[in-house]
Amino acid sequence: MGKITGFMEYERIEEGYKPVPERVKHYKEFVVGLDQEQAKIQGARCMDCGTPFCNNGCPVNNVIPDFNDLVYRQDWVSAIEVLHSTNNFPEFTGRICPAPCEAACVLNINNDPIGIKSIEHAIIDRAWEEGWVVPRPARHKTGRKVAVVGAGPAGMAAAQQLARAGHDVTLFEKNDRVGGLLRYGIPDFKMEKSHIDRRVEQMKAEGVVFRTGVVVGAAKDPLGKGSKVTNLAKETVTPEQLKKEFDAVLLTGGAEQSRDLPAPGRELDGIHFAMEFLPQQNRVNAGDKVKGQLSASGKHVIVIGGGDTGSDCVGTSNRHGAASVTQFELMPMPPEQENKPLVWPYWPYKLRTSSSHEEGCEREFAISTKEFIGEKGKVTGLKTVQVEFKDGRFVEVPDTEKIYKADLVLLAMGFVSPVAPVLDAFGIEKDARGNAKATVDFTGGYATNVEKVFAAGDMRRGQSLVVWAIREGRQAARAVDEFLMGFSDLPR
């Protein structure tokens, strides 16, 4: 490494945040990234550890020690080449990835890990600023045509890889804009959508054709039964049309079926899925008019679900001007510090406080909702009880029932499966969780039971991280390329 003793000389430098009173007034990004000198110091902390567990901790297997060292040496052009060799969209992951690579960092055994995510963020932002990110169209065309269905991170990664391999790629998306949950699930204050738009322009220059507002499969309810989510699709394409027109079809839709909470009173007005609430605000930010937009302004908001989506609901509610925001989590409160000798290099179980929590939020752990309470058809509160985990199940703690006031309840408990109509329309076999059944074997990987139809991303593996979606898209692209050509030079 460039600085052999750097990990002993320098401390971890965290990215900064703009002040809470300032940032809650808008939906722009508020993270203050590392400058070049700070990034250099962070790169210097990377150890010559011999076995870089960070590489395997990263789902796309970023070559982390190499770009850390290149940033230390201030060779930023080589650093972005190394970063792009494994990750199509580091501006996405550098903003919203939870950084499992840092949990796996060898220095994390007894010290603070390298700021890998902040270095990645710094590399890609400078690359865009300097004009180093340019289209890379294929030198030779294969004459093969591929349809990719679902323009989230998995579909975008697959489409870009396949286009660079020389195939004619058409990317279908049911929404009016590209990006999937990156576009309509991730709040703008975590990732502004200009980052997606730049990549779309690059991909267009590389030959990818985008068709938005298109539902694949003759589905009356393309987003799943009872989703309540407004579908803006203007066109329907059947699986038969795709299989006739294209040499291969890759399904990369998301796991969009939200987990429901069928407690008494669920039918009351004012109880909504997070994926009803968050996309509306993103559309408004994009300049759209949303009739009857859900608003937390002046309301007592209860967010049920303690994960990232719940945190996004918290941050958005605060920006609406909620009277109060409370977040429920069924699991007990984790320890503030993980047991490193027990869990390293795996993702640790510990308390995580997001920037949205810091903006104002009460957090309740080991709590379960027994009933939604309402008046005149509208929710006014929740009846809850404390729970504990015993003998493999949650049991109620006696004498802990409590009533919480609520004018708006947001269900953010994750997603259970892809929406059935798409898979059913193709006749795709499903696994026990309702996902598309397709293996990741080296030979025939990502292939479904339907001839020349492949599946990847959340549609195949279930709800997961953006970085996992990118990995699946890249790997599936190689599988499709090999299917079409008999071999593939694309990285797996």
C-alpha cells in the first residue's frame, strides 16, 4: 500500500451533514462529501492486510484496496476505472448502500473501518465533474435483440452490460420514468434523481432503447392486488410479443408486493403503505401534480417498520411538517455496539440511527400493533402491546397495552414478493417465497423454466439492497450473453 503505517497514523473521517434546521426545509441532498485531501487520508488508512475481506463483503466485489491506494496516490482516473470495472453505478451505491464492505474491513476488528463508501462517493462525483464518465458503445454489433423488463438498478445494469456486448437492448418500464424504486422509493434527500438521468443519457448513447409507460403482461392490476398505487402505464405488451420479437427476455422487476398488517381496523382511512406515500413526494419533486397527495403536515404520524423504508418515511414526514413522528419496530432494541469478535466480518446486529432519526423521531422497540382505532371511518390511534421473543415466537408482555394517537399510519414492513401478474403471464415457476425460480449456476444461470426467459434482481432473490440488484443485473447479463453467443467476455 502507498502508506504502510497509515492505519496507525490517521483516524476515520466521516462525511458531514448540513444542519437539521436547514435540511428539513427542502428535498435536496445534504451530505457533505470528503474533499480530495480527506479522501487521500482515508485511502492511506487501508491496510496491507493480505486477505481483503472487504472485497467479499461487497456484493459486487469492488476491488476496494486498489482504488483506496489509487486515491491515496491521487491517481483518480485509474481509481474510477477500477471502480467501474465491478460497479456500473457507484453514484447510487456511494449514496445509499449500507456499506457491508466496511463491516468486513480487517481494520474493523479492533478499530474504526476504512471509510470505503465515502471514498467511492468521492471518486464517482469527481469523475462526473471532470468528464471522465463517457458512453462506451460496443465496437461491433451482434445482431441479437434482448428485452429487459424493469428499469430499476438490476435492469439498468443488465441493459448497459448487454449493450456494451453488442446486443440491441430495449429496456421496458411500467412507470413514466426510469429507475424503479431508486426513482420512486428512495427520497430525493438521500439521492437526487439527476444521478439516474445522467446514466440514462449515457446508456442511450450506448444504444439502449428505453420504453417507459409499458406494462408487460395483460394485468388488470399490474402492481398487485390491493396495492392502491396509481399505475401510470399507457401501453401493454404481452409475453408472446416479447418472445417473438426478441432473442432473449430478462425480467428484472422489483419485489413490490408490500407486507400488510391485517389487524382490526385496517380498513380505516389514513393507513397507507410506504410505497403509496414516498413515490408521491418524489413525483411532486419532479414537477408532477399529484391529486390528493398524502401529507403528514400537522399530523401525528406512526411509521410501522424499523428499516430503511421506515426511516425514509420519517424523513419525508418531517419535511412535510408533521406534528410528531413515531417509529415502531417489532424486534427488541439492538445493542449500540456490536460484539465484533462474534460477528466480524459479517453484517453486525446493532442499533443504527439514520440522519432522518436525528431530524426528529421517537423510536419504540419490541412493540406490536393489536388494533387500529378510528372515528367516522378515519384512523385516530393505535392500540399496542410490548412483546418479547420466546420459544421461536413473539409473545405479549402482560399489562403493557397502550394507545398511541395517530392521524396517519405508514406501513413500512418490507416487501414479500414480486407482483404475481408479471410472472404468471410468462408462466414462470416460483419458489416458496413467490419469487421467480432461477438458479445462479455458472452454466445456465438466471434462466427460468420458460425458454429464453431469464430473471434477476429482487424479482429472483427477493427484497434486497441496490448493490445486490446491480450484482444480479451484471451476472444475468453475462448469462444472457452466453446463451445468445455460446460464450461471454462480460465479467461475472
